[in-house]
Amino acid sequence: MNSGQARTQSGPREVAAQDRALLEAQGYRHVTLRGGRVCAVKGFVFTTALLVGIDPFGYTLRYCYEHAAEAEAALAGWDGTGHPGGPWIKCKGAGVELLNPLLSS
């Protein structure tokens, strides 16, 4: 992905069209920026993930949801700070493996 995002004084405000098209061709949906990071929803074998920090090498975090609609709603309502809402099951990433504390009580 390149750095051709539309910019504001504080940084990009949307994902550049060519970057969005590349990600969508690879199965990513609802590609957007949250907290200055590229985020999207993508189906996996057993879950649907809300992916955070997508770059040419992968992603920083993956929030796994049981249903696609839950991941899509979580991304739509999330501002990019803290954890997204909804019933995510697990958050995974480099050095991160966190069960949703709201589901373990």
C-alpha cells in the first residue's frame, strides 16, 4: 500500500482508492481508517475478523467474532481507541493473545 491517502493536518483521513481496491481484491471488506490505522473485516475459516493496522506485511491485531455482522457492526461503531465493541472472542497479534474479558465473567 502506498502513502496516497487524502490528508488532513493530523494525517490521512481515508484510505487511498488504489489501496482500498487492492485490499478488497484480497477479500477485505469495509476498509477504513480508525485511529490513523487501516482497518477492515475479513472472513477466516471459523470466525470473522476485524483487522487493525493493515499494511503490506500483514496486520497488527485481529479481533475474532463468531458472526460477520458482529464484526461489521463493531468496526462501524469503533473510533479506533481501546478495544472495539461487540462480542469479540479473542484478540491476537504479535505478542498478544487476549480473551474478551466481558465474555469470561
